[in-house]
Amino acid sequence: MIRPFCNVDLPRLVDVWIQHWSCIGISPPVSMATIEQAILARTFFDPNNLIVAESEGEVRAWCHFAVDGTGSEKAGSEKAGRIRSICFSPDGGLDVCDSLLTAVERAIGSLGAEIVTVGLVRDGHDGYAGLPPIGHGIGIPAADSRTSSLLSRRSYNRDHSISRMVVNTSPYRPPVSRDALQLRRTTRIESHRRIPTEPRLASAMSHFDIERHQTIDHRTDEILSMIEFWSSDVEAQVMNCDNAILDLSLLKQPDQLSIAESYLIGSVIQRMADRRVYTVETAVDSSQQTLIRQLEALQFRNFEQGYQWTKKVPLDEKP
């Protein structure tokens, strides 16, 4: 049976989440409080957008989706449906999963969407960021062969590839270069806490402490570089406090680091272990080879690869 989410489903949502990821060797440290805070407690959560598949009285799979845009904001734009997460237990069965995806596609199509994407990438909008094992979001991990097989069978296509880049902060020494030494003498690093004011963003990021760091020229007060790190609010239940996410959306050029940006990232990471943050991760498109090499020079390693999947909404699913 396919039906919308009910409050009593929460324990099984957690069980299915853990079982799904355990099949690829990851047993995520989540609880009912984790899933509730990451998904159900958001101000924008709509229970009609979380669909469960039930078999023999047990929830075997569930899928959470959203539809964005109006399709009329500019000519040629497509209204998009996004499957934020889809997970199923080992005994979910092909029939259960196919029926679940059919219901989700029908629901997305009924809301006027023309295309469906699967997998969160660099999430900062949906509340899943930091939720184990999603992290910053690399779509569907390549190791998740069960989901990849399901999507392929359902005529979804792989879109762009995303790499999860991870660095350990203890021990950590940033690269030494003449440019870095010059910046150390002529600039200062200033940091401040940023609190989002836009309601949707404020809700989605409520489990994070967002810190903005800037490299500022001593002589001119010019801002040479700017980046943000997201660390877990100590009272939140979503991301482990040992971890942090590096947000690269403020780069002056999206596909590469400037000298000042590299210096700033290395300088901030060097201090992380003192705050008991031992792992920092970020997500970049695998095609951004220059950026990946620059992160590797900062001792990041290419830890995991994933894909975003896309599909046109079938005509018979549209209103």
C-alpha cells in the first residue's frame, strides 16, 4: 500500500533509513530525534510530500519530494520536482519500490513539474545537510548500487557527477608558500556568526552555526576572500559536532580558488582541531578538476563520488 506519511511512521522511517545505508556498509548514527529535527520539524515540511510504501503492515520504503518554481518565471524554464531522499529496506522488494516511485512521479506531475531530479547536491535549502551519511550532498552515492539500479530501471539518467572532498584537521598544517607568507604579513582574518533571515533558509539551516571568514588587507581594508564553514549547533541532533562543512558558494570564481581563498581555507582548518572539529568536507562537481586539485593541495582527499539523476515527467502523469 502506498500512502502519505503519518506521525506513527517515524520509528519505521528511522529503521528503513539505517537499513538502507547499512546495505552499502554505512550504519548512520541517527535516531528518531535526528530524523524528526532534520525533516519533520522544519516549518516547510508538508506530510503530503513524504510518501511511504507499506507491505504486510510494515513500512518498507519511503520517499520525500518537493516541487520548486512556477515554470513561468522566465521563458523556457521548467518547473522541477526534486526527490530529496528515497530509501528502502533490504526486504522492500522491487514491486514496492516501483509502486512508490510511480506514486511519487504522479504526485510531482500533478503539481505541474516537467522534470524530476533525484539526490541532494550541496544542500543548504532542504534541511538534510549534515544528516548522516548525506553530509553536504553528492546526489546518489556511486556505492548505492540498489538505488542506482532502481533509477536506471525506471528510465532515469545520470546527470553530473559530484565528488565529496574530505580533510582531517588533526594533525593539519596548511601548505607553505611565498604567497601564503606574504598574506600572513599583510592581511588579517576576521570571523563572525551569520544568521539567515530568509524564513525558508533560516529553518533549513537551524541546526548549524554558520561562520563567515574573511581575509582583509591591512592597508586598504579590502576583502580579498570570503568563505563559510557550517558546524553543528551543540544542542542540535542532526550533524555530529566532530564534523564541519565548507561552503564554497562565495568563491569569486566558482571553478577555482584564488591565492587568498586557498590561504583562508587552510588557515581556518588549522584552527578547527582546537574546537574539537576533526573532519571538514565539501562537495564539488567532478568536472571542476582545477578546483579539485587545489583542494587536494590543501590536503583534502577525494573520498566519494555520487550522481544526480534526472527524468522527464511522463506525459500521463501531468495534470
